Amino acid sequence: MGVTAYVLFFLAGLGFGYAAEGKWRWLPLLFPLALGLFALFTYGPDASVLIRLIVALLITAAGVVVGGIIDARTSGRGEHARYA
């Protein structure tokens, strides 16, 4: 798995962390979890798959947290999009 996959997991977490409400923010954790479980069932238990799964989950969770922080900062000041 290249760096691109981790960037996409972070961006998914960031987007959901910023835009989703409540527990829906944590939905992007299912993306790497589903891919990791598929890899485990396909290739069998392997340490490299488990390490990559853990790293992907941590990066996705970091994206959710950063998105939540950005949302909290903007909603506290009332900076919302103005539609014409």
C-alpha cells in the first residue's frame, strides 16, 4: 500500500470529521477496516497486513479528530457559508 492510500484515508476522515454530526464522524474507520479484513481473509494472517491496518486506522482517526477540531473552531465563531 502506497502513501496515496493513507492520504485518502486521512482526507476521508477529515471530510467526515468536519461535515458529519455525532457518531457519523467515525464512519470512515470502516473503510480501512473493511479493506484490511478483506486482505486478512484473502492472504491469511500476516503481520504486515495487521501493521498496515493499524496505521490506516490511526491515520483515519487523526483525520476525524482534525476535522472535528476545524468544525468546532468554525462553528463557535458562526463562520458558516453564505449562500446567495
